[in-house]
Amino acid sequence: MLGYIKACRPELKPKEYEIYKGVYCSLCRNLGRRYSPFAQLLLSYDFSFLALLRLATVPEEPDFVPKRCPYNPLHKCPGCGKNANIDFCADAVIIISYYKLLDNIQDSGFFKKILYFLCYPPLAWMHRKAARAAPRLEEIVWSSIQRQNQIESRSAVSLDEAADPSAEMIAGIFSLGECDEAQKARKRRLGYLLGRWVYLMDALDDWEDDLKDGVFNPLKEKVAQSGPEALSAYAGQTITLTAGAACEALAQLRVARFQGILENILYDGLTDSLQTVLGPAKEGGAGVEKSI
């Protein structure tokens, strides 16, 4: 996950923002404690949403207490104590980041490859530890990466086919550990839609660099057929429809807490991220609205 799934801070209530920040800080502390300070650099807000979702759908109320930030000792922020769901999300950060690094090594030019190879040894060590701690999570991510590589090796791939492995991966991660079958199906649906949304966002964000570098991107054909402006409109509409379906999926989920934060992220945060990727000049052409 790439940092697209994040809250719209101006629309959050102060108390909600403190919780949101506290979940992020809890993940950051967990990564530093269980892996290394280097692992903290891998954290993105996407994983805060994963942690919020897991904390919101369990009976136990998470225990937030003020803690000092190790990088800013004068500042206190709320943080969770020892929590299995935070541990799970920290493992997800490491496992997903490891496979993302391998993908970057494969797709990058010479000088970027050198930089990524320097990052490989510490991340490989952390990945081995995370894979032992969460073997089922490792299996879900690894199998999705294998499917993605197979699909991208083909000459003709539709947008839906290209997005499916990432969507299935997030669906599996969101629903992992859920015992209630109805709730599990709802989590899978939400995860699938958000995984598809992230994949499409990444493809839209990177299409120019991918075209220049000769890297696979499912939107390349659309650019060749219709041009960049039509691509922005097409991708924006497709991504907005996917976000709208994700909002509907969230509404079906049984949530014990943090409803306002989760809704803020999906209703406002996803729209803001899309508008950032499209750019001010392109927003109108894509038909992006705050009404999803």
C-alpha cells in the first residue's frame, strides 16, 4: 500500500484526530520496538486505516494512554498498549514493503537499483522475522505477487485483470482472523474494493514514468488510444466509482467504534487523494466530486 488511504484532517473532529494520530504513533512505536528504527520509515497512512478497521471491529476497547514520542520527547500523543491487532499491522508493513522493494528492484533503472539493493539486507532480515510471526499473511501477499507477475507478463491485459491480484491481496488481509462468516464477507468486499482503488490510483499516478521507463502499466493502451486528457477523465471516473462502492461496503460492516474516522477516510480522504493525483487542472475533467 502506498499512502493514498488517509484521513482528511480538516473534516475530523479534534478527538477523532487524536485517535487517528494515536493509532499511527502506536504502529510507529511497534515497528521500532519489534523490528528497527529503519522499519519506521516504511510506515504509511494506509496501514493506519488497516489498524483502525481491525480495532473498530473487535469487542475489546483499545487502551490509549499518553506516551512521549522518542523523536520528540517534549511531545505526548496517545498510544495503544500491547495489542495483537497493532502487531498484525506492523507485520503487514514489513511483508508488503519487502515485496514492494523487490518490485522496485526489478522495474528501476541502474542508479535506483543500487539504492534499492542497499535497502535490501535490513528489509530481508525484517521480512524473515515478520513471515515467521504471520505465516498466513505472508502466504496471502506472496501468492498475490506471484499472480500479479504472471498477469503482467502477458501481452494483453484488461484493467480489471491487472487490478485483481492487488484487490484480492487486500481482501485477504482485511478479513484474516475474522471468525464471523458474514462479517468476514463484508471485510473481504471492502478490502477488495480498496485494493482495486489503490492499484488504479498507483497506475494513474505513475503512468508517465512507466511509459518512459518501459514498465508495465494497464493504462498505457488508454493513453495511446485517447491521449492523456481522456485518460485522466476515464481513470478518475473509474476510481471514483470504486471509492463509492467501498463507501457502500463500509456501511454494511458492523463497527463498534471509530465510525466517524473510517467514514472520513473513505468519503473525504479518498477523494482528496484522487484530486491530488489528477492535479487542479484535471479535476473538472475527471468528474471528481465530494459526494461519493
